[in-house]
Amino acid sequence: MTDGAALRRTPLYEAHRAAGGRMVAFAGWEMPVQYAGLVEEHLAVRTRVGLFDVSHMGEVLIEGPRALEAVQRLITNDARRLAVGQGLYTPMCNPAGGVIDDLTLFRTADQEYLLIVNAGTHANDLSWIQEHAAPAVVRDLSDGVALLALQGPMAEAVLSAASGTGLAALPPFHRLEGVHVGGVPVAVTRTGYTGEDGFEIASRWDAAPRVWEALTEAGRPHGLVPVGLGARDTLRLEAGMMLYGQDIDETTSPLEAPLAWTVKFDKEEFIGRPALEQQRREGVARRLVGFEADGRAIPRHGCAIFVAGERAGTVTSGTFSPSLRRPIGMGYVPRGTSAPGVGLQIEVRGAPVPARVVKLPFYRRAQGPTEDPTER
């Protein structure tokens, strides 16, 4: 909560309280951090299926005859290849090449693109998009759209049962309209933030409780549990997915983070291109890496990273991995010390903890439709 402003609530606030959700302030919203417990919820997603409320995220529509031109100017990735119903992941950069936000974009009609933006950056994103998207039309849909995420190996079975719609043929990063869940029309995308197969389900704001209830009932035979922000964070970190405001922000570029694949230099001009071209020519001074640490001490955001006794960087994200049963994290280190196998020391509560650089992601599911965080 900032400036004394009241926390906002999603349409599922009462459902969270009824399910035992412990509510906390997050990005201006009152959200569940956990229900039964972080580890239990995390492992349920890895082995069965979990249901998340992500209605705090923003939805911004860009439409009109010059919508594609506006989108191409705003993002580093290339939307020209998208068919209607197809999407991509992309940074949106400032002129210095810093990441304003990382977002998901779908082409929802011939001259229409939907951007799913982070909750904490929604207001700034909207202002930036409105400033730079002209003459395309920009509409903020956020107040009318609720968003749920269904994630885990049984997600397809649960959503198919709840909707009566076969979803096996829906590829990752594709969107399907005309689906009904609990009698409510919804749009389904095969995306997520956990490293597992899964879906995000958009409905009218006021209809979200019916969708939540229908998914909960369909998921009961499969061991579905509601999942809070705590497990969402450990799941995304295991999958090597970055958190905006910690791992990436306006002081970091996609070439420093493992997002070079999202920067398409073979397309037309986009905001931040000259700065990123210079970084590509000269090379970046630092890179975001993953690391595994020894022992049980947990490196957290802000912990110092040392290489050969010299301060080299700072931990951006860290946790004890419930799946891998060891401490993991990410942080920026000099480019020359970013290769897998390089030894690190992480300062945790004043004591050095041995660690080593490892290839991301830490966790990768064995089979099913893939959503590789280094390739999406």
C-alpha cells in the first residue's frame, strides 16, 4: 500500500477467505500469500494441479488499422508473425534499453492486440503505451477482466472437464475463445508462470467466482488446491522465470537478462533499439545467472555475491527450492564469471555460503507442451 491508498480486492476475495487464504498487501492489492502452506501448494502444482487468482494483472488493448505498427514500436519481440489467437512473450523497453515491463501479448483479432501486464507496473505501462501507440486506439480493460491460472500436470484434464472442451490440441501461447466454464464465457490461453503445463482463463470481473467454483469442483478428483503468491514465487524461480522489479527493471536490459532471444533486430524500429544494438556490438558488462548454494542457508534478495573474495554482484531472487530440496537463486555477476560451474560465495546473515553458477532453468518438466522460459 502506498500513499495511504486503500488496497484493492479482486472479485475472488471472499473465496480466498473461505478457503483459508492468508491475505497480504501486494502491488496495491489484497492477495492470498498462502492457504494450507507454501510447500504443500508448490508440490501440488508440480505433481497435480493448482488454481491461482491473478486478476490483479492488467489488460490493455491496442486496436485499429495501425495497431500492429504501434505494437512493433513498443515491444522488442516481433508480432508480425502472429496469427489471430497466437501470442508471445516480450519485454517493453525505454530508450536506454531498460525493461519497463515484461508482458504477454496476443493477437485477438485482425487489427487488435491484447497486452497482459504486471500489476505493479500497470499504471506506468498504460501511460507509456498511450504516449507511444498513437494513432492506434488504446483501451484499458483491466477493471472488467478477471484472470485465473490453472497450472500443473492435471490442468488440461481439469479444464476440459469444467468446460466440456477438448484442449489437447491447443498449443502453448495460443488463445481459444468461445469456451464456457460454470456457464460463463471465457477466453483460454495455454500460458503460465510455473514451468508446468497450464492455462490462464479470462472472464468478466463479476463472473469470476462462478469460474473459480466450477474449476474447484472439476479439480476435486485430481487433488486441486488453491495456490497463493508464496508458492507462485518459488515455482517461477525454479522455472527460471524473472520477477519484474527484482530480476529485471528499467536499469537492466534484455541482453543482460537471459532474454536476448526476445530482441528481434531484423524488424522495424522499436523503442530502445539503438541502445540495445550498442550493447550487442560492445557486449554487456554483466549477466543474470542462476546459482545453487550449499547447505541450508537461504540467499535472499539483496544478499551480496562474491567471486574470489571480491564483491561481484547482488542476489535478485533466492529461495529454498521445494522441488530440488536445495537453496537456489539468481543474480547479476560480471560477464566473465557468468559461465556454469563458476564458484561464488553468497553472504547470508554475514557468513559466506559456497555456491556455483548453473544453467537456467533449475527445474524443467519431463514432458507435455513446453513453455521454456529461455525460449518462450
